[in-house]
Amino acid sequence: MQVIKRRKWFYILSLIVIIPGIISLMLQGLNLGIDFTGGSITHVKMPSKVTSADMRATISELGLEKAEVQKSGDEFYLRTSQLTQEQTDELMQALRNEYQEVEFMSAESVGATIGGELTRNALLALGIALVLMLLYITFRF
């Protein structure tokens, strides 16, 4: 294959892939998880008949519309904005009132400070990786 002779086509092909990605990133932004934005993860065990939709409906009644609900067997992981201990207790009470057989497994919170630090470290690692790749390509070719 004559790569050098057809380099313009390879440049065009690369741009066809890269430009839509950049546009999409600018329009939609990044979908950062709790590790980067801060928030709470509540892990509960429920009766197997409860669906993710049922859980979302119960949670939205508490004003937690943007909560992410992930079901794994008869366990649920509820990812929400940062919750205080009182809000977590209120959430558990609402779940117990609705479903009775609720077992609290754990609750974890990640502060926005830690999320900011993770974001900064991730961007730093990305920058270092890009520079090292460019240096390698420059000296290798």
C-alpha cells in the first residue's frame, strides 16, 4: 500500500472521523459519572418483583428526578446528587413505606472536590499521553 502517495486521502479520512466527534463533544458535552461530578450511591436490596421503573417513580416523588437507577438481580444502585444523612434516611423510609421488604446495604458519597481532582488528574494524564505519543512519532518516523 502506498501510504505516502495517498496521504491526502488518509488525512481526509481522519478528518471525517475526528470532526463529527469534536462537534458531538461540543454539543452534548461529557456524560460524567458520580466520581467526577460528586453525588451519592445508595445500595439497597428489594423484593425481586420491583422493577427499575417502579423504583424511579418512587424516587421521583422525593424530588430526585435525575437519579440513575441500576438493577442487579434483586439489588438496586441509586445514583443521585449529594444526599445528606437525613435525605438518605428519608429515601429509605419512602422505600420501606412503598415496598416493605427493603434491606439497606450501603450508602457512599463522593464530594465535588474529589470529582474536581479526578477530572484534573484525568486531563493531565491525557495531556502527558498525547505529548509522549507525539514525541515517539516524531523521533520514530
